[in-house]
Amino acid sequence: MIYCSNPSSHFKTYQSEIESSVLSVIRSDNYILGKEVLALEQHFANYIGVSCAIGVANGTDAIEIALKALEIGPGDEVITVSHTAVATVAAIESTGAKAVLVDIEPEFYTLDVSQLEEVFTNRTKAIIAVHIYGQSADLEFIDDFCKKKNIFLIEDVSQAHGAKFKGKHLGSIGKVGCFSCYPTKNLGAIGDAGLITTDDINLDKRIRMIREYGWENRISQIPGRNSRLDEIQAAILKVKLKYLDLDNQRRRELALKFSKSLTSLPLKLPKLRPEGQHVFHQFVVQVEHRKEFIDHLIKRGIHPGIHYPVPIHLQPAYNERISIASDMSITEKVAHKIISLPVYPGLTKKEINSIISAISDFF
């Protein structure tokens, strides 16, 4: 079977290093927020190109804590997209703020900047730019808009570890960057984990306080919570971070192979943003007759994914709780056509050829 993602294959690639690091943690006497977390934070900050990185329990917490550290909460609004993981909106709602959702660009699946002025109000405090599938949103426009309106730019980089926009790593351009390190991500733990990046040392301090009960010298100075990153996950991520660029290059090579092999078929293939560098967390195509296409692939032992089948503004938990732009047609249209093909670094040459062959045979 060939699955859309395969975290265990990634573990096996670096198995000896990961097992050695985990064993070292187990034999130590420090399992939470210790030297492994500190080292990961330092290495990740250096890699992204910021002064501060903070480890938290998961990517949803990363967004929620970042918003709270920016003092965004009840009565405030945060603009983002409907075509994203539910986590993005769930994190906004966890602060008490209201999510305001806009449509996406048809070519890149990222935030449609032409709708920002329409949904902006005097309650808008931030925009969360979701860098979906492995490449950047239009950060130049969004950053300029945020500066003009005096609001915060938050980058959701959960699907784009290592990607760049105009030569800068994503997570270093906005006020704060939020990363999920769920096992399937380009930089994935073996369990839940998350990271927050910023160049603001005062914000760094607030984030560190909020992730652990608002403590300063173990006295709660501000409202906080428990979102600590454990030493085992930090040790695993520290190993994998060394190979992130290599793994991302492998993803790009696979994506190029797919694009060249499938270009003559009636599929809409991924388009690359000229100012960015894609890291292909997902290789997303659009296809007519999607159910038949998926059924065909499954019969051939290939299990693609759909990211995401139902826009957030159409899901029962949110459809009466959020505001949306006047036109969500692209989001609603692509939800019926998109498919995520396997593109993880552990794919073998035989598996790659099997995927290409199966797709070609369908047409």
C-alpha cells in the first residue's frame, strides 16, 4: 500500500539517531522543558532566521498562544481562510476572538488578498496567512496591508517548514510564526509538538509565560495554560531539523517528476509562486470525477488524501459562528476537485512509477 503520508518511513531513515536521542532523554532526569527543548528552540530560531523560538505542545496551541500573547481576544476579529485545517479557526475561537474567513487564490490555494479590504473592520486585530500545501501566501501584499492598518501578521507555517518567500524563511516575516510538528509534517515529531517564532523579545517572554500558567518565578503574573513541549519530542525534532532541507529537496524532486510525467493529462497541477520556494508538504491536483479517480487509485494500492473536503464555513460547528467574505466560490469549487498525492521523501522509485502509471491508466 502507498499512503498519502508515511511518518514511519521517515523515522526509519534516521532511526539510529532518533533512538539514540530518545534513549538519552529517558536516561536523564529532565523530561519537560529541559536542555533538549532549549537546544531545539535555539537551532530552530537560527534556521528560520529569527531571534526567538518557543516550543509548545502542538500547532493549534501555537496559534492560540500567539494570539493571546498579542492580547487578542473577545470582541476582536482575526482574518484568515476557510480552506485550511480546522485548527486555524479553532485556535482563533479559543481566544474568544471571532474568525472572519475569506476566499483563496485559484492558482495557489492561499488567501485572496483582494478581499481583505472588504472584510476589514475596526475590530480586526490580525491576519493569519496560511502557507498551505508547502508554499507561501502573498506575504508582500499581506504584510503591507497589515502595516497600513496597524494590525498583526501571523504566519501559519504548519504545512511549510523550510519554505521561503523572497529568500526569507516563512515564519520570519510576520510578527509571529506558528508551526505544527505533527508526525506527517515536513518537520514532524513522533507525537504532537509545535513551535512559535518571533523577533520580538517581549513577545517571546509573554509566550513563554502563557505556555506555562503565566508563570514568572512560578507565580502566575498573567493568565496562562499548560502547553509544554516534552524533551522526547524536542530531541526527535532536533535530529530531523538537521535533514529538513535535504528532505524538502527530495520533495521538490518528486514534485518535478510528477509534474513532468502528468503534464499531458487532464489534471490541474500545482503552480509555483514566483517569489517563493515550495516544499511540497502536499502535491495537490484537481481532477474531474474525483470519486471514480480515487476508487481507481485505491484499487491499485494507492491511497490519496483530500485536504480539505469541506470548507470551514460550511462545517456545522462553525457555519453560524463566523463571518465570511461575499464571494467564497473558489474555496467551494476546489473542495470538490482537489486530491493530495503521496509526495513524502521515503517514496521509492518503484512506488513513484506505480503512482504515475495508475494515474495515467485512469485517463
